[in-house]
Amino acid sequence: MQNSALLLPLSFIPDPTPVVPPQAEGLLTVLDWASGIGLVLGVLGVIIVGIGMVIQLRRGEGGESIGKLGWVLAGCIIITGASGIVRAFV
């Protein structure tokens, strides 16, 4: 049995271009601000973890902060890739 969708030429398959409606301008501004604030907080988090590592290294406990650094970096990756992650599921 043949699939009828495979018989259509590629010129008939629609390729929609996403268009943001004018009403969404405010929402896009809020999302841009949230992303920017999240990235600034992520950088601040890396700096704070780095300071904590220096302090703990002086005490001989430097390796305990590596896990915290991993969580901060994972959060930064999620923030920067949020639109791609959502686009993959939608």
C-alpha cells in the first residue's frame, strides 16, 4: 500500500513562516528582559561559586564546589537554550 503523502511533489507542501502578531510586542519585551536578567544572574552565580571555591581551597575543601558550579552552568545552558528547547517540543 502506498502512502499518498509521498506522491505529492515538494512544491505542494506548505512551508509556513512564523509571524509574530503586533499584540505580542510587550510579551517579547518581557521575554527579552527575563532572558537578559537570567544570564546576568548566571554570570553572577559563576562568580560567587568561584569565590566560594577560592575560600574553600584555602581551607582544604576546594572540590566540594564543583557540583555547585555544574548546577549554575546547567542553569545558564537552559536559559540560553530555552527558545530552542520549547521549539523542539512545540
